[in-house]
Amino acid sequence: MKTPVVSGEAEAEAEAAPKADPRDSERWTFQFEYKDPRGKVWSGTFTNKILTVAEQQAANALTGRFAGGVPVEALEPGARELNAGLAHMTYSLEESAEWAKDLRALHDTSLVLSLWTKVWSHEAHYFRLIPAEDPSKAGASE
């Protein structure tokens, strides 16, 4: 059987077509790597899932418990973000590197927030909270 020949134009169109983003799935497995200020590299494979409404409620309640009775609004923004990320990842990370099994036991908040940024990119992409990247405008100044 002969292999069909694809014209140069059709081949170029196929290459230009946007590839599916794995963050469109409810579960996303990704590689994470972070180098701390002391030079230690923290890496591993993680699987994040999009939370159900019930899980979102549980994560929000946990965020409040992390505040230790202080109204969440009274916390400084960095503490609010850290608590929100920790609570969310408690429910959303189905698989994680061994060092990340208990994120609250870590010492480096920048490490935790870096992982949270990666997890949040899945949420933001999945729910279209950020505009899709338009490759034709990459590098264009406005």
C-alpha cells in the first residue's frame, strides 16, 4: 500500500494547527522543578485534578482553618495566597513527589508558591480564566 503524499501547503497547515493543551483535561500530569536559593533542586511528577464544587467548598473551609481563627481578609496577601494554595493542593494533587506529600512540613514558602503557580495554571487554563495565547501575537508590543 502506498503512503499518501501530502502537499507542502497541507503539511504547513497541519504544523500550524494548534496542538491540544493537556491542561484542557480534568486531570493534568506535569513535571515540576524548582531550585531554591541554597542550590537544592526540588523536582518530581505531579497530577492535579480540577476540583468538584464540594471539594472547592472543603478547600475554602480548610483555608479558613489555616488562618487559625483570624478572618482571612485580615491576613496579609502573601499569607492568604499561601493558605489558599496549600488548602487547594491538599485536595487537588492526586500524585506528587515524595518530598511534597506534606507541603506544610516544608520550610520554603517560595517552593510551595511556585508549585501552586503551576497548579493554578491548570485551573486558569481549564476554566479559561486567562485569555488563550495567540501565537501570531507573540512578541508583539501594544
